[in-house]
Amino acid sequence: ALQLNAPTPLWRLERVRGWDEKPVLHTISWFHPRLALRGDEDTSQPLYEMIEKASGVRPHHAREEFLAVSADVYTGKLLDVTKGTPLLLRRHTVFDAGNRPFEFAEIRYASSRFTLTLDSRREGGKTAGS
């Protein structure tokens, strides 16, 4: 997803986020080495603000993939669900304006605590996203 030719060390950020005192999603992101992240960036701020501040790289577009999966023991503990609970897995690759990928992420959502709504529209004779 990050278009690397050889095994390359990557920065990885793992987070659990939620609301109303409940964990809702577990994210693992891997970042392209060209971002030159050091590991001391402030990950409490919004992710893409942190990346832009650290590297000057801004997101332009992303490719998204959604799958239905089951919670394994590790993710179940993080999201406070039992092993086998249905989860929504979102894989996404984020690109800069030069169409170069800089983040690949896998986000697992506790499906009982999350709703996905998509809005599609037709533009210029084509359906957006086609």
C-alpha cells in the first residue's frame, strides 16, 4: 500500500478511540519513511495536523476498503467485546497531492457502537468515486 520496494522500517501508531466512556475503534497506522517522523510527535492532536506539522505533507485523497471481520482476542480486549464479535474493518491508504501514499491504516470498529453513512452524488455525468 505504501509502494515500498524492499523491507523498510516504518513508524507505526496504534490507538484506541471512543466516546461515552466506551472504546469504539482500534487503529493501526503505518507511515511512509519519507515523512521522516521521529517518534516524539504530539499524537494527541488530530493526526493529519500532526503529520503536516512534522513533515509538511498534507492529505489529498484516500482509497478506502471495508470488510466484515470478527474480533480476535487482542482486539476484543481493546474494544471491550468478546472474541468473535462482528467488527467493521476499514483499510485506507492516504495520498498526498502528488498521488504518493504516506499512510496505510487498518481501523476496526465495534459495529454495535458505530454507524457508517455514505452519501453519493452524480457529478459531470459520472457517479462520484467511479
